[in-house]
Amino acid sequence: MRLKKISNKAIAYACVGTLAVSSLAGVNLASVKADEESGTEAEVNSYKEVSIPWMVKEYDPGTDGDYKYLAGIDLAALELTSDYKYLQLTYTGDATAFDALRFEMAGADGSLGTYWFKENPQGTIKTSDDTLVADPSEEEQTAVIDLEKLGISGADLITTIHMHDSPGNGKFTIKEAKFTNSPKEVKSISIPWMAKEYNPGEGEGYQYLAGIDLADLNVTKDYQYLQLSYTGESTSFDELRFEVVGTDKGLGTFWFKENPQGTIKTVDDTLVANPTETEQTVVIDLAKSGITNAEGIATIHMHDTKGKGAFTITDAQFTNTPLQVAKTPVEPEETTSEETTPDNNGETTPETTTEKVIADGTNDIILNGDDQGKSAMIGTYSIKKGSVEKPNYKYLGWATFKDFANESYKYLKITYTGNIKLLRFEFEGKGGEKQGPFWFDPEQATHFVTEDGSAIPLVGNNTTVVINLAKSGVDMSKYNSGVHMHCSAEDEDVNISITDAVLYGGKKSEPQPTTTAAPTTKPTTVAPTTTQAAKVSVGKTAVKSATKKKSAKKASVVLKKVKGAKGYQVKISTSKKFKSKATKTITTAKVKFVVKKLKANKKYYVKARAYKVVNKAKVYGKWSAVKQVKNK
């Protein structure tokens, strides 16, 4: 992924809450504040970064000899966690400077591998777009290196980056270096003077509401979205339209309802949802609405019709990326809308259209590499063994849904043979945003749940499971472009064969004529309804005490009780990072318990997290701080 140099301003969205879902809602959510103790089920994907200032300098391999060691970049002082999966470098230099450059990634227990900036069988650095890093030039460029594509699950595993080169290829300069948790930096420009109440008044006729002057905003072409949070009367958007004016010409008038003059569209290519008393947020896609980006907008004139009701804009901002929210999805419900069709006498008769979730093969997406699959999930995959402390990782591939999938595809049926404990899928949206990974192993924080609530066999022999994507937490309304498949192997080779993979549950419209012919003069538009998703919040526990006799083989642990928790998952290990073979994982409903079968005369560490059970699936809270077991 290549980017022009951008500012370091990072906007970290923080909100939990309920999602207002509608057949016409687009990206639509209730906006509330985040709670530090909330579980992982309803948190915003915030952009985070950790800078590496001592990596910023000029590197010159010289011209003499065959090999040059450039530098060792020590990362021990950085507070890195596993969610930092990207290394972002901004650089300039000679065009050939990367021809023999390679990074040796070292971990606490040895080398994690050597990766070259050009294709090399030893290992190749890949960007988040799965391309090579672009050659340097005099112009600054930014590359986002995807650590997972190197086989490294997170930056927390890296202690040192050793930089090696060959003389004679030229110099380069790293202008900025940082680890990030997202491939794209989120930027936002607020429009505070747009946030107020608008009332067209009573009566009939036209009403000019306001002119929103944007001339003083430093808006560039990468701002492609207008994000609005709002409340109001349900009919207040019926005649609302924005007249958008550029610096030297009009750019068009765009209505909140379908209109031949121009229609405002969300990032999901839908209309903006009608206002309610509950605050909602919509992300308007300027390009889909007919405006290339926000750079050329000087003024937004707001026009309305009297008698449609008041509304309030509580927040307004231009952004460079759609709002990303991890949320508890709402299963699609049957909805009906009335349309008018001429009868034999030329009159109009209501016809009811019912959307039904089906699983009869009509709309199935078979992930076999054929027309409705393109890149297959079905296939055979092999991963060479590593160790429990350092599993070997392999990126298995990409299975695309080829733009056929939407939120109504609720089920993924897979038939497999082999060990899928370390197999996980990462879902991707059409804009490149990702959700996951989702594991088959139920011990992981984010894992798949079957339709009937049964356990997924981690070692299969022509085994078939049906995964309920909604219950698993997959948001198919957004992350419906396809899946990235990842797997690891511990102390033995892993061979997986997927012989069948089907995504199904797609909606099909079936007209059901009514028996009553109630004439009407024009089509009736049904206002979108909202369904409120359940908020799942799991508090954070703490290890109050953990003790054992030095020569004993058991330890006593006491946890802080979490209100509403069904139980607790506890890890105890001789490794402070819990990567040792001696790591034990237990599940208990008690806050006071004894862990047995430990080793005598060993130093142990313990951590825990609470969980609740929702729709037969465990929803985990955050891990507690790590506590050393005290020897008595």
C-alpha cells in the first residue's frame, strides 16, 4: 500500500452502543461514549500508533565489499501489543536502494525470519495491498508493511529489527517509522457550526434553512465522506436537500430521498435513515452521491419544505475513511413493503413483497473457484510445524464472495478433514476494512459459533459444520467482500482439506398478491424501521491473589467477581507472555479455586478474564493484568 505523505493527526473513535439497523439505513448507529470496562463485543476500531524515532535516519551501505550490516533497531522499550500488525515507513532514496535490502526480525527466542524488499525465497516483505514496497525516489512515499503476511502475528513478538544490505545499491532515508493497528490512518475535519437544530416551520411552501461555509476548512481530496449524527422527527428528511457549491460553480443539489435532481447515498449505497429520538450516525459517500470529494466544496446550502418537522445535527465532520464499528449484529427479520401495480382495469392495487431468508440453493455462493467463488475456499492446505512457543504461520489465501453477499447471508457451511484449531478467517469489506480474525477454537476471544450451538470438532474427518455468522459476531452488512484464510502449526505439521464451502441464506423477493384491492393514486413509501441490537458488555476481572508453596504442585487463585459473568477463563504459565508449553488454560465458574498439576520450584504467572454466554456463545471481557504467583 503506497500513500503520499500525510499528517500525523489520528482520530480515534470511541463509542459503544446499539446499532440502528434499517433496510435503508446505510452505516447507522446510536452514538454513545465508550466504557473502559466494556467487553470486546461493542468497541470501535480505533487507530493507534507507536513511533520508532531512532529508526529515522539515512542509511548508506557504501560501495565496498559484498555485505553491509546497516543497523539494529531495538524495540524492547516500546509497549507493543499483538494488535499492532503493521509497520509504516515513510522514505526517500535512490531507486535501487531496496534491491538487496532485507530486515531480519528477531524475537525473544531467536530469529522470526529474514524478509527482503524484493522477491526472495528466504522471505519477502509485502504491503497491506499484497504488493512489494515501491522503489525509493526523491519524493516521499509511505509503505504499510503487513506483518501477518510475513508470518508474524503481531509486533509484540519482535524485539529487534536487524537491517542488512549489499554495497553499491545506493542510499535511502527513513523519514518516519511507526507500528500501527490499522493500515489506514483515520483523519477527520469537524464542522461545528453545522451542529444545531433546523426547523422549517409550519405551513406550506419552501424554506431556506442555512448556508454552511466551508471555505476556511483545509479539506483535501482524500476526504471523501461526510459523517452526520442527528435526531429529529421521522418526516423531517422527506424534502431536505443539500445544494453543494464549489469555489466557482455549482456542484449539484442532492436530496435525502430519491430524486432525479440528485440523491444522497451512504457508503452502503442506501438512503439516509429517517430521524428518530435516538441519535443516529450516517456516513455519506460523496462519490456515490455525485461529488468526487470534499476538496472543491465551498458552501452547503440547506433547503427544506415547511411542515416536515424539525431535526438536529449533533455532529458533522468530513472523514477520509468510513466509520468502522465492531458491533453485535442483528439477525435480519422479515419485512414487508407495499408497491403499486396496475390491474386489468388500469387501477392500482397494493402488492405485498415479502423478503424471505432461504437456503434452497437458489442464492448460494459456492466457494469453489467457479463463477460464484472466483478465489476458492475449497482446497488442500499444508503448514509445516513450529513449536508451541513459536508456531509456524501461513497465509492460506483469499476467498471472495464476488459482490454477491450481503447481510442476509447468515450461514457458512464447511466440510473439512484435519486439525483446524489454529485456522482462522478474517472478513473484509469492499473498502478494504477488516473484521476478525474469527477462530474455530472456542478458547479464542473471537470464535465461530454453530447454528445449533454444538461444539466445532477441532479435528475433523469429512466433518460438516454450519456456522451462524450473525451469532459469531460477523457483520455481513459491511464485511461481505470475502475472507482471508490464516493458519498456524505448533509441534506437528497441519494438513487441512476443505471439500465443501457454501455461503447461504440470501434474501429472495417473492410477490404475494393480496385479496383486497385498495386503490391508491401513487406508490406508497414505507419509512425505514430500526431494530435495536443488544449491548453486550463484560467487565474486567482482576487477580486479587495467587499463591503456592515453592515445592508444591498446585496454586490457590482468587479473582475479582464480575457482575453478570457466567464464568472465568484463566491462564497460568511459566512464561510472562504465556507462550510456554507449560501454559495451562482453565475455565471456572468460581472466583476462588485451586490450579493443580503444576511443577514444583517454578515461577508462575497468571491472568484471567470474565465471560458471559449470549446465544450459546461466550463473549469475553478484557484480560486482567498479569500477576506473579507468590511463593509462600
